[in-house]
Amino acid sequence: MDKGRDMKKSELAVIVMLVFCAARPVAAQLAPGVTGAAVTGTLALGRSVFALPPGDWQLIPVEDALTTVAGEAVRRPVARAILVQVDAPAHRLRAASYFMATGVTAANISSWNTSVCQEPALPLHRDMLDGSFDFPACLVTDYWIVGANRPTGLVGARLWDWLKANEIEIPSALLWSRYVKYRGGDFVFAVHYVNPEAFGIPPSVERSRYKSEWNASSLKGDALRSAYLERFKKWGYVMATSYRATLLDGGAKERGLPAFP
């Protein structure tokens, strides 16, 4: 399965039909600790404030989107942002993150009618948490085989272009943890990608998802990767707790998240 297509499908399904607004600036309000395009500590986006893992992050601008939800007379802005973190001496990607958050509370929402928590079909880990059919919430952990060609999805394409432009090595595989929660007329959507090579894991060689070293079948015989995956899953729950809190009251409960494992 091509992860680029998976990512594009998720973005389209996340609100019902996510309509992109051409030439609109990203609605990221850079929190204290930000200098120019460098972000540290927290990222204020739409009506939410997201705590970040330690280190300096570079902001990749992304256009706003608009909700198109049945029963809502006026489309509401959805702010989006991509952040990247690099291991500069090694010219290597360390991590990347993608965030979406409502900029204005949507009105008259009885159901968001999204299948995002069912995607992808067979991830390494999925927890539906406190979600419901109409207002889903979930934590999903899986891997992305980057491939040799530019991805077609929004996040993959923007990240690929940024890495190429900055002469950063493109990794063969990334692990990711995604938290999504809808509540009333608001939602948060966050994905953190890590490059396992930057955390002491040998480089992945296989370019096929089903032959990948990160495939569930392969992990059964790989103690090193299996142990790292378990640590990363636990980290994801800490992330989910923090982002659930920011959806409930709009503020980050801590200055930053724990470091990636």
C-alpha cells in the first residue's frame, strides 16, 4: 500500500470533504520561544495550543482549509502546519509533525461523518480511546515507506520538497503516531513522524510495505525494532493526553512533550 495515497485519503476524509483554499496564509500563531520560522516548546494553531517534543522545529507553511460539514451554513477555517526537525551534522531528518485544528468552532454539528480513525486498515496499533461514531477519537501508530519518488499527498509532498531543497537525506521509512479527536464543533489532528535511524535503529532496506522491517510479521523476529516500537507507542499516549487537553480548553497543559524515545 502506498503511504502517500493513504495520507491523501486521510486528509480528504478527516472533515467529510476538506476543501483547500488557494493562496491563503497558514494560520499558525507562533507561541513564545519562536524566532522567525523556528518553533520551540509549543505551537498555537487555530483554537489550540500544541506542546512539542524538545528541540528546534522549522515551520513549513501550509494553506488553511475550510470545513464543509452538512448542516453548517458557513464554512469554518481549519489551520494547518508542518514542522520538521533535523540532525544537522548528519544532514538527516530527525522528525516531522503535521497539525490541523479548527480556527472557529463549527456550528450545528451532529456528526463529523469521518472515517479517519479507520485508516489505514491494518496499522501496527490502533486505540479508539473515548471517541464515538459521530465524534471519533483515536490514537494510531504505523509506518510509512517513503519510496524513491515524490509522494502525492500534501504532507509527503511538502516534506519531500523541503528535504530536497535543504539537501537533507530522505529516509527510507518513518514511524508515525497520530492522534485525532472531535468534540462538538472543534477537532484536533496531529501526526508525529520519527526517523528510526536518528534514534539508533539500523536503516531500513526493504522498499515494499509488506516486506518492510517494520511490518508486523518482520517485527516478530526483530527484538530491537519491536522494543523501540513499544516505547514509541507509549510516547504516543502521552502525546494524546496532552492534545486532548488542548482541545477541551484551548491551552497546552505543559511547556513541551517528552523527548521522542
